[in-house]
Amino acid sequence: MLTQLYIQNIAVIEQASIDFEPGFTVLTGETGAGKSIIIDAIYAVLGERTSKELVRTGAEQASVSALFTDVSPQTQQVLRELDIPLEDDGSLLIRREIRPHGRSSCKLNNIPATVSMLRAVGGTLIDILGQHESYKLLSPEVHGTYIDSFAGAYGLLAEYRAAYTALRRIKGELDALESDEGQKSRRMDILRYQIEELEAAQLRVGEQAELTERRDEIRNSERIVRGVGEAVTLLQGDEDNGGAITAVSVAAGARLWRTRSSRRRAMHRRFQTSPSMSATPNTH
């Protein structure tokens, strides 16, 4: 049963704590007193859809906590399926925080949970029925629960669920063993194929280093060819520019021409200044 409900920053309620006693409880008040806000808070803690407008104006977040005691075997079964343990006293604490900007957070006995987990547990805790809300009475999913409850067959139901869980576990283990055999066979085929490939390759010691070196040569071949081509162009030139060989030839020719010109000028000077070569006047 719901023992305590704690509300903080929900709509106009800044903070409120309600303790419920066994038996019939009535919430009364005039219109706008906040009765529907309490129902909305219970809806939120049970995992139902909430609106961000539910957060009190100016508050960073809203929160609802609900404490349940003497939980039913059905609730305990759902908690076991979700790996959520009960408290030592057998109680269950559900808490949900709602933020106007960002995702809400949920906890079951201080263990992080999802909204769907809250909904799964909440469906076994409280039925909220309005004036025209009879969905569960017409839902086939819960008819079996009504029959089990009327027959008092929760003990048999627990035994059946335990046996069914054990059956599924054993079947899963059997499937895993059969799958392992198939995986082993496939693994052996792969290894056998790889061994045959290695034997056919006739590998030798040092071959990997040779292949690595050869691979590097092939990778660098394009760069080497491009470099040799650039060197040839620099030496021989192209259609637009002469190369280094042409430049050396031109420079050598220019130097030879300068040398010859210098020699001719020197010889000419010696010819002009030599006495034996000078012309003398004829007196006869």
C-alpha cells in the first residue's frame, strides 16, 4: 500500500508530505485546492507521461517520492525481473525528478531506473480510476491477474513462473552448447584453410624483410622517377628554358671568345710598338 507521498515543486505546491493509513482515505477541498495536483504527482511516480509545465514556476526541478509497504507478490515478481531488490523491511521507494530543461530521472529503491521500469512496477501498485476510466477492467492483459487473485493462486503462480524461468534458462544453455559446437566446426575449417594457404605460400626466413623493402621501393618509385625527370630537365632544359648544359656551353663559349679577343688586342699592341716592325722613310 501507499504509505507516504512527498511532493516538491509540483505546480503550486512548493513542498508537501502526506502520510496514508490503512483503510479508506478521502482528500477533500474546494476547486483549486490542489487535489488534482496530488493525482498528477502519483501519476508521475508511477511512470506516466508528464508535462514540463508541471514544474513549479521558478524552480529548477520538481520531484515526487512514494513509499510503498506490504507490496504484493505480483510487484515482487516484477522487481525480481528488473533486478531491483526490496528494502530490508520489504518496502519500496520510488522517486522521480522532473526538469523543465532536460531529461527526468527515476529511481527504484535508490537504484537508477527508466520511466518504462516505473510504469511496469507502478501498474502493480495502484489503480487510478476516474469517472470514465475502466480500461483495466476491459484489458485482457490483466484478466488473468483477477482470476489468480480471486482463486488465491499466487503460490502456484510463483511456482509456475520459477519453473518456466528454469526451463528457459536450461533451453538457453542447450542452445548455447549447440551453437558452440557449430562455432568450433567453423573455426576449425577456417584454421585448416589458413594452414593450407601458408603451406602453399612456401614462406622462407627473411622473406618479410625483403618484401617490406621491395614494397618501400615500389612506393617510392614514382617519386624517384619524378626526381630523375626533374634532374634531366634541369640539365638539358625544355622548350621554354635552356638547361644547365646549355648554360655551361654558353658560358664556355663566351669565355673562349673573350680570351681570343684579349689575345688579338695584345698582339696588335705588340705589333704597333715593335721597332723592327716600324716603317722608315726612304732617302735615296
